[in-house]
Amino acid sequence: MRYRLHDYSAGAGYFITTVTYERQPLFGQVIDGRSLLSELGKVIHQKWELIASRYPQVIRDTFQIMPDHVHFILILRDPVVARIGKEDATNLPAIMHWFKGSSARSINKLRGLKGEPVWQQGYVDRVIRSESELNKFRYYIQTNPQRWQMKHQAAGG
């Protein structure tokens, strides 16, 4: 879901959500309002950590792994440049391509599968336009496990 008029290679903050294929709860579970990661969830955490070294112009902000999705905030300083193979990645789509592709390959290796989908196609991003919006998204991400638990308890599961 790209905004046609936004330059995704320019410096900006982004609130991002990406969801597992068919909403499979691959990454762990929520217990007592906290996300407890499975081995596959730990892969996602490792890939999140690698963004810092792979993309030195990207600031990793708030991050939350849920059973079937991931929320995070990335702040791209201007200009963003990192190496991916023979091409320079200079935008959010390239960073997300690496994050999702790399994590899917590692997860499938752990599962003994090859080429199976881990993620839904695409991701949802929102350009963060103010400090108050940044704080709102941080709060949303940080409290997501508590909302997840309340929702699933109310649904009986």
C-alpha cells in the first residue's frame, strides 16, 4: 500500500505492520499480556536486530512481535543507502523486501520447507507526520499484547 506522492527514499518515520500468511500464529503466543516468542519469532527478532548493521542510515524504534503479525517503527535518515547484492537499497520497500525475504528463508530452513509463504503479500505503512503521532504509534505497539489478550479472551480463545 504505497502512497503515490510520497518519496520512500527520503528521510521519514514509518509505522509498519506486516502479517503472516493466512494469519498463521507462527511467532509465539501472548501470555499474561506479554508476547512469548517461538523459535520462529526469535528469527524475526534477529532480523530486526540486523537492520541496524545492514542499514546504518535507519533508526530502529519501537518493535513488537505478535503471534501472527509484527509492528514496528523505522526512521529513515536522508539519504538511506545500503548494499543488497549488486543493487543499492535506497527506500523503505527495499528494506522491507530484505526483512521479509530474509526472515522467510530462515524460517523455512528451520521448518525444513522451501519456498513456502511466511508472509502475506505487501505490508501496511503509515508515514509518521508529528511527534504526537510517533508517540501514539509507540503506545499502540507497546500495548498490543494486552489488547491481543483481551480480544482473544473475550472471543473464548
